[in-house]
Amino acid sequence: MSFPLLTVTAAVPAVGAILTAAVPAARRTAAKWLALLFSLATLALAVLVAVRFDPGGDRYQLTESRPWIADFGVRYELGVDGIGVVLIGLTALLIPFVIAAGWHDADPLETQSTRWRPTQGFFALILLVEAMVIISFEATDVFLFYIFFEAMLIPMYFLIGGFGDRAHTGSDENAAAQRSYAAVKFLLYNLVGGLIMLAAVIGLYVVAGNFSLQEITAARAAGTLDMATNTERLLFLGFFFAFAVKAPLWPLHTWLPNAMGESTAPVAVLITAVVDKVGTFAMLRFCLGLFPDASKWATPVILVLALISIVYGALVAVGQRDIKRLVAYASISHFGFIILGIFAMTSQGQSGATLYMVNHGLSTAALMLVAGFLISRRGSRLIADYGGVQKVAPVLAGTFLIGGLATLSLPGLAPFVSEFLVLVGTFARYPVVGIIATTGIVLAALYTLVLYQRTMTGPVKEEVRTMPDLRLREVLVVAPLIALLIGLGVYPKVLTDIVNPAVEHTLSDVKQTDPKPEVAVEAKNGEAAK
């Protein structure tokens, strides 16, 4: 039996979570370093997964398969394609930065008991979320995926409700109530989606007789598994609804601004840059792979919902007064682009959507973490409470600007490549949809530049006059993210070479090919006439 690399990659952060939680209460610093050590070990394993993955090889590699609940056809099956590899890499890369950025977020306040915000629990929960997200990207058994898709809600609930943002304008009681509301709303929305998906998972077993993604897709391709049209559509809707809540897609998005607004900045990054990616990843792997005909049937409606997400999220972001809620609504707009690329059903669109997942994770992490550093200094999330920061903290302002420019997909930074591919892929099949989607680019420039102008430029407000610039730890958190945004903006081929073969397999599942350019066809006809 070969070395179970995928199992170990998911198990290391889980073991780290247990050991971190077990550190004595007085040893908070030791718990932080232990969590960081395990996150770096996970990153090393993710790099090893990427190195061992052969883009030109089998669709699913490093596979593991063992009996689990044999009476119900459930197996412990893992495997990664190119899309899974890059998202595992994104997750493992971001968690050390999340831990380092939140180094003091769970420290007890002077007026509170040391038991009130257990540092060990905070970092243990982050590692536990990492483990569950990684195994979700690896699972090729539908039931196994479902378990961890739902289980990750539990640690996220406690991270949102138990370790909320300290920069709250109201009383402590109001802050606690807002955190509790955000955590419960997050949990309820996602639980409802999960319960609907559970019914669809059971229905899939009744139809297919097993939960193996590879066996079901192979049977469909061979014609030995034929789902009734209405059955396939109902099962697709059950899966898609759960993934659309997690993504989040309009109108199922309303939990995200509350959750991100009331969370600490590192936890907000964990939500939108890591956990939410499971929803869009699952659309590619499960919706298109298991229900190809239903996916094409639902495409027109999904494209409309994606367009609404793009425009609505950007418009609401323009009017936000809260920095973190602005980033949350911007993320809703960006997830609209990702879903648009997936259901454009073109190679450029789906490659762009996968790159968008990675690049959005990097850009949002950079912007939100710097925003968190800014908020911790001033003690307020309101945009109006800032002004002239670039004169007193130029490094902070500069990194904030780069994160913002990446968010608006400035050419030369990584998100531009992914957004360009999504739009090209959409124009190729749905030109009107592509034209409307471009309005999101204009609105992104508006809300990003207005945010920078109101917080960083102008007269220096008295409250920010003594604001310190980024410290060494904070620079070490942000600098690698900015370097990656620039590097992948200049040379995205390192990711596209891994992603493109997986996208080709996904398109073959839905029996779609790229539309031929009309100009080329007309030119060919003209030559033939001559």
C-alpha cells in the first residue's frame, strides 16, 4: 500500500488542533507556536501533494480507497484532480498567515478572566477548520464529502460567536448579541442547505446504488446508469442549493456580511477565502460531474443569479460605511464571477473560475488582514473614523492599496488574469451576459478607490495622528501575499498548467466543447469562396 499522503495532509492539522487545545491555560504563547508549527507542516505536505501530482496523468491521483460503512455502500475514498490540488495549496498557504495575523486576537482583555477567550481554543478551531476543508477537497465519496461539508460549520460557529471583533461601536452586551446573531444566522443558513443536500445524497444512493463519484461518473459516461430527467434535476437542485448557500450566491448570501463583520479579521479571511471555496469547488466536482444534463438545464437561471450577485454585491459595497462589510459585499460580487465562469461551460470560463478561487483568496486575505491591522489600531470599523492614514503609516497604506488594487483586478496582479478568462469564456457562449458582467469591474474600481480615498488620504484625523505603522510580524504576514499577487499576475502558467487538464475532464462530463470563433469561421468560408 502506498503512503496515504492525502490522509496525512488532512490529519496533521486535526492532530495539531487536539494538541493545541490540550496546552495548559497558562501557556498561551506555546499554544500559538504549536498551532503555527502544525500549519507550516500542513503547508509542506500540500507542496508535496502538488509536486507528486502529474497534470498529464490520470484525472484523480494519489487515490485512497478503503471500506468504511459497507452495508450502505460508503467508502473512505480520496483523490485529487488539478482543481483540488490548487485549492488544497491555497488553504494550506493561508492558514499560517491567518494564525500569525490573529496572534493576539484571542488574548484575554485586562478586565476579563483568562477563561473568557481561551487562546488555545481559538487556534485549535482554526486548525480543525483547515483539516475539514482539506479533506472536503480530497473526498471522492459523496457521503464522506457531505460529512465534512457539514462538520466544518461547528468550529466556524464558535469562531464567529465566541471570538468576535473587539472593534465594536456599541456596548459589550450589544456586541455579544451581534456576534451571537451572526453565528446563529451562519449556522442556520448552512444547516438548511445541508439538510436539503442530505435528502439529495440519499436520493443519489437510491438511484446509483453507491456514493462513489468516480463510479457514478464512469457509469453515466458508459450509459449503464440512466437517471430519469426529473429525478436528475431534483437531485441537482438539492446539491446546488447547499453549495449556493456556502458560495454564497444571491439571494442566499445574507449571512456573509454579518459573519464577516462580527468576526476577527483572520476569521473573516477563513470564511471567505477558505471555507466558502468549498461551495464553488463542489459545483465543479459534484454538480457538473454527477448531473451534467441538469447542470445544462439550470444554466440560464444560474447565470442570471450570478449576474445579480456581481452587480448587487458591488453596488451595495459602494454604499457601505463599515470596512469589513464592504469587503464582504465585494466578495459576494467576486463569487458571482466565479459561478459565472463555472456555468459558462467553456474552458476559459472554468479555468478562470478556478484561478479566481485562488486569486480571490489571496487578494481578500491581503486586503482584510491589513484592514484588520488598521481597525485594531483605531478601534473602529467605520470608514468615516479614518483619514490621512498614509501620512502617519505609509507602509500600512501602501499594502492596503495593493490589496485593494488586486480586489479590483488591476492588470499585472493575479485576479486580473482570472477575471479576464471568466469574461472571455462567458463572451464566447453568452455575449450579452458577458457585457452585463463587465459592469462589476467598473463598480469594483469605484468602491475600492473610494475606500482608499476616505481612509488613507486627506487631512490627518486627530484619532489616527499617533497610529503606528505595520510591525515586523504584520509585514511578514502581508508581504508574501503581495508577492504572490504580483508573481501570479505576471506568470499564472504555474497554476493553469495544473488546472486546465481537470477543466477538460469537467467539460467532457457535461459534453461541452468551446464554441468556435465566428470571425475564424467567416474567414474560412471567405477563403473557400475564393
